[in-house]
Amino acid sequence: MTRETGRLLRADAQRNRDKILAAAVRVFAEDGLDAGLERIAREAGVGSGTLYRNFPTREVLIEAAYRNELAKLCDAAPDLASTLPPREALRAWMGRFIDYATAKLGMADALRALVASGVNPYAQSHDMILTALTSLLDAGVESGVVRRDIGATDMFAALTGIALASGRPEQREQAERLLDLTLDGLGVGT
């Protein structure tokens, strides 16, 4: 189902759409505004007609690629919470936040151009991220592994700082160390 139209897609159409969105994130991160839609289609392994049928304009593709990255991040919270202990679920989600931030940083020029065109891809981002983060922090507090005095806005600020300081792919090892340090600081009695 597409988030934009709310309609269900055939399995093969959904796979094509997912491949296009993943390729778009990579290509926009590498080439910025110079990213060619033909290259995106080629890297996704689809024809340009398939790309344009799903995303009729560059702006629609940029917005969909960003929103897809946001959805992957936020949708991961309940899955992680149901399969991992609270501390491990929070740490896994923190790593995914850096993945999201890295994609967003890579797409910065394309996203700025989108905003300049009058589209606000960030309209719901903050609330969606805080909701996901709150659920993970609350589970950690309930289990006794996360301090009660740290809220989602505090954690979001810390994660954003790490992403800004160490969000490039070549800085991932540093980002992981900073995430571990932050997680240690969330612990009870620390």
C-alpha cells in the first residue's frame, strides 16, 4: 500500500516501488541535485516508465524517498520492542536513527530543493519520531533499565547531535561509540 494514495499494490509493483525508493536515497545521497532519474531507474532495475508511473516528478520521488526512510525508522520501534529486551530494542533503534539521519544528510540538497518548491516533507517527522522513541523509553523505564528523568525530547536532541557530528557513512564507528555512551548514560543509577 502506498502512503500517498492509500491503495494496495500488487506484490511485484510494491517490490519495484521499494527498489526505486532505495535507489533514490542512494543516488540523491551521491549526486545531490544532479541525480538523474534514469540512473535511479537503472539502479533499481526498472524501466523509466515504471519510475514515472510511481513518481511522476522529481519532487514526488524525493518526498516519497524521505518519507519512506522516516516510516522505516518509526515502524521499527514496535517490532524491536516485541522481539528484544527494552535496552537492546532502544539501542537497535538508535542505530536505525543514525541510518535515517545519514540518508537525510545525504539527501540534504534534494530535500532543500523540495522545501523551496513549497513542499514540507518534515511536517509529521518530529511527532512520529517522538512517538516511536517514547514507546521505547517507556518500556525501558518500566523494566528498570532506563532512568525516569530522560524524556523523548532529550533523547531526540542527543541522537540529533550524534547524527550531526558523526552522521556520515565514514564516521559510523564513531557514531556507534557515541550511541553506546549515550545508552550507558540512560541507565538506572548512572
